[in-house]
Amino acid sequence: MDGAQLKEDVQQATRTIQDKLAEGIGKVQERMEQGVRRSGDQTRSALNSLNDQFGELVHESPLIAIGGAFAVGYLIAKVARAFK
């Protein structure tokens, strides 16, 4: 095997490795995008469910909801003052 043939073989192997690496990176990117979309859908679904449950609580017990909101606001104010 002469030097020119060896050089050509190395270049061909390098191109093949680069192509396979680019293909693998593309597949990883696609799977990551799918995972992010799926996570976003699950998060959106969980937030919608939580919002529905909170809405039902407000409709069933408006005084408890107002009292809870006041209590949460009070606690947030206390924490904010502690870090002042």
C-alpha cells in the first residue's frame, strides 16, 4: 500500500466518522426536543388541573380562599422583612 492510498483511506474514514457523528448528534437533538415538548405538555396539564381544583375551591368556599390568600400574603411579607 502506497502513501497516497493510505492518505485517501484515512480521509475516507474521517469523512465516514464525521457523517456518523453528525447523524448521531441530530438524533440526540431530536430526542431532546421531543422530551422538552413532552415535559411542557405534562407541566401544562398539571397546571391546568391545579387551576381547575383551585377554581372549584374558590367556588365552593370563597371565604376560605380569601383567608388562605391573606395568610399566604402575610407569610410572604414576613419572609420579605426577614431578608431586608
